[in-house]
Amino acid sequence: MKAVRPRSVLVVDDDPMIRAVVRTVLEADDLVVTEAADGATALAAIAEASTRPAVVVLDVMMPITDGIEVCRQIDTSVVPVLMLTAKDDPATERACLEAGATAFLGKPFSAIELLDAVEALVGVPL
């Protein structure tokens, strides 16, 4: 599970408007963005070497399988995960980090906050 696409980000959120906002911000800085509306689709993309992103931006509150459970199933030593949530409180942040998340960002967020967080995970200045 080592092959990752450089400067690629998988945005996982059940809300298409949030996915669109994140996509717009990241693509403006030349990142390649793919989207998933649910955890199962995200996990399939991560498992497939040809579609494995460099970073996952993952919503916490999703139906069926929430982001925390999805994060537990990702090898974050290979694919770092930035958790996004409207539940911006210490307990949720702790739960995300305990699930293996690499970073945490509360909603609403600014474009600069999002880019800074993704930049830190990609490891290359945007």
C-alpha cells in the first residue's frame, strides 16, 4: 500500500456543497482532487493503488459509516487524514486523533486554514 499519487487529495463528505468548496480551494493551488460521498467509496479509492491519494480530507459526520470509523480503516502512515467537522470541540478532536487522524480542522474554515493543513500533510509548499 505504498503507491500514492503526488499532490492528489481525496475529499470525502456527504454534503456536495462542502465537497465543491474544498475542491475549488485545493484545485486553485494545482492539487488533483477526487471526491467520495461516503466512506465505502473512499476506502475503495484508497485501497486501489492507481487511485490512492496523497492526502484524505474526511468529514466526521456522515451517514452509514462516520468519518471516525472510516479513519480507523485507513493506514495513516501511508495516507495522512485531515478530519473536517462542524463538531469543533475537544472531545471530537480527541476522538478523531485517537482514530488515527493526522490533523483536525473545524467547520467553518477559511481557505487559508484548509490550504495550510493540506500543505502540512502533503509535505510540499503549495
